[in-house]
Amino acid sequence: MLFLFHLPALIQTLIISAIAIITLVGIMLRPFQWNEALIALGGAALLLILGLIAPLDALSTLFQQWNTFFFFLGMMSLSAFAEEAGLFDWLAALAARLARKRAALLYLNVFLLGSLISMILSNDATALILTPIVYVLVTRLRLPVMPFLFACTFIADTASILLPVSNPINIIITSQFPLDFGIYLRLLFLPGLVVIGINIGVFFLLYRRQLRGSFDNKLLPSPATSLKNPAYFRYTCAVLVLLALAYIVASAIQLPLSLVALGGAFLLLVGALIWQRGALRELNKHISWSIFGFIAGMFILVRAVETTDLTEQFGQLLLHLSGNSSFGAVMVGTGGSALGTNLINNVPMAVVLTSALHTMQHASLAVRQGFVVASIFGCDLGPNLTTVGSLATVLWLLILRRRGIDVSGLDYFKVGILVTPLMLLVGALTIWLLLLL
């Protein structure tokens, strides 16, 4: 191992910055189709080899983020078990039945179903599981496919603001800056509903001609046909209801939400073993193990950048741009985080922001709270602008490509630019008004 601690601080800063920039560019461009986790871990490994971050410091950084790692594991496990129980197929079939043969009403139901799944099981579950189910359903009903597929990916991120568990980004930020559950709901739940309404309204306007038709109910599968084991299905629904209640209680008493997610996953695992649902095999298929490497690499990378004081300077720059006011904090925080998510993805952007926000201890409570809430809002919603902003969008693209549908970055941007800036602006103004109350 090389040790470069004896180098001047400026040289160390330049080397760390260069490694960080190269790593982030690599994550965006993915040369040779390399996995994002491989690139992030490569950057972290280079920092360790060069002695630019101590191994104990890196291990300590990862240990401090245990809540984030376990939350990812718990939520992916919950989604896998729920899908194995047939819950998502059942919900999609029910949504179609309730649409009363009208394409427009089915479209609304897809938005509502996506909001529910994102709220309880996270945005990644909506993109990963709802997208293929909706694709099969809409194709079967002979309706235009793309409006429904765009609804799946956009609502995944738009509705991920509603609860702390609705997006792993929320856990990354609230693990460092705990928000009382009541405060979280007061400042983010209503703005979440507002932007969901805008998303639905703009999309109905955008696809109004394609949604005028109807479909034949005879083409619909019965909701019951998706249930391989009715008893396991009922058990899964009961566990998820208890899980939703447990989230509320845990948030209220500041209990790490990862423990709740893992507890719910364990209960579903027990049920799957009892009803012999091939739980472990299905679980391994649904868990994206590489995401843990990606997050670990990014945490180490940002920790190294922290030692250069660059994140502190970034935090002070944000504070200066805000004019040290709650209005400025919300607007700068929302705009900066949204822009950053579309440059370097929302996971590394959230990690950078948490580091930068730690430097604002001298700001007023309203300003600090405004930045924290705006960071969550911008990192959750901002990725709707491009295809590189969030893992959920990347998963959505991969699912579509497997079905022979190629959505280019430009095609996605043409849709995102029509709705995302409006949602960001109106949502940020709503947050600011709620801060004043």
C-alpha cells in the first residue's frame, strides 16, 4: 500500500478530487458496460491503496451507515416475497376491473397503484415489479403501451417522497438528520400529494388522445388467477398491513426503519417456508447485490472528499446562495439536489449533500430544516428529468429493453422536461409555505 499522507494538503486534495471525478464520470458513462458497483468500488479501492483514506476510517464510515444497508436488504426482500405471493398481479388485475372498461380510468388506477407501492415498498419496487406487470396487462388489453410504462417510472420517483420508507434516499438523509415523523409528514406528505396530482394531470394532458379508448373486460384475467396459494397471499397482506403500522410507530419513536423492514421480511420468509413457496431461490433473484457495493464505494469516496474540506466549502456555498433564509434554503436545496441527481445519480448526490449539510450547524433551525427537507425532495423527484438520475429509472430501462422496447435518453428527457421542473417548483413552494406555519 502506498502512503501519500506526507504530500502537501493541496496535492492530496487534487488527487482525491481527480479520483472522485473520474469515478463519477465512469458511473455515468459506464465504459465497456462495466457495472456501477465495480466502478464505485474501484474508486474506493484506489483511495485505500494510495493511502488517501485509512482502512479503519473506511470501515467506520460503512459501519455508521448500517441502517441504509439493512434497509435496502429489507425492502428488496419484502418486494420479492410480495411478488411471489401474487400481490402485485392481483392488484393490477383489480385495478383493471375497477376501470370499468375505460382506458383513462385504468391509467389513473396505475398511477394510484404505483403511488401505493412506492409509499409502502419503495420506488425501486414500483419500477422493478409493477412495470412488467403493467406491460403484460396493457398488451393483453391491446392499449397503447408507452403512456402506461412512463406512468410506472415517473410515479415511482414522484410518490417516493410520501414516507421515510418510500425511497432509500430518504433513509440515507434521515439517518444523518433525523426528522420527527410528524415533521416529516407535515413538510413532505402534502407536497408529495401535490406533485403526484401535477404528474397525473400533465400526463393525462400529454396522452389524452391515446387514452380515449376502451378495452374488453373479457380479456382481463381474474384477480384470483394470480394467486398460487390463497392462504400465503392472505398472510402476506396481513404482514404488510402490520408493517405499515410498524413504520408509523418506529418513525414516531425514532427506531431505525431498517429493523422494521428486516422484521417484516423475516415474517414473510417464515410464511414462505411454511407454504413451501421456494422463498430463498426467489429472494436471491430479486435482490440486486451489486447495489450494496455501489453504495459502499460511494460512502468511502465521499468520506475521502470530506477530509479535503471540499464538502464543507460546498455546504457553505449552498448556505451563501440561500441568503441564510428558509425560502432560499428550500429553493437552493431543491434545485441543487435535483441538478446533482441528474449529473451523478441520486445516491451519490444524497451522500454528498449529507456531508455538506453537516457544516451548517450555525444556520438557523428553519434554514437547516429547509435544506434537509429540500434535499430529500430534490433527490427523490429530480431523477424524473433524465434516465441516469435514479436506480429505479435504470431498472425500468432494463426491463423495457428485455421486451424489445428502447427508450433513449432524449425520448425520456422530452417527457421529463414537461413535468419535472413544474413539480419541483410547485413542490418547493409548498414546502416553504409549510415551513412558515
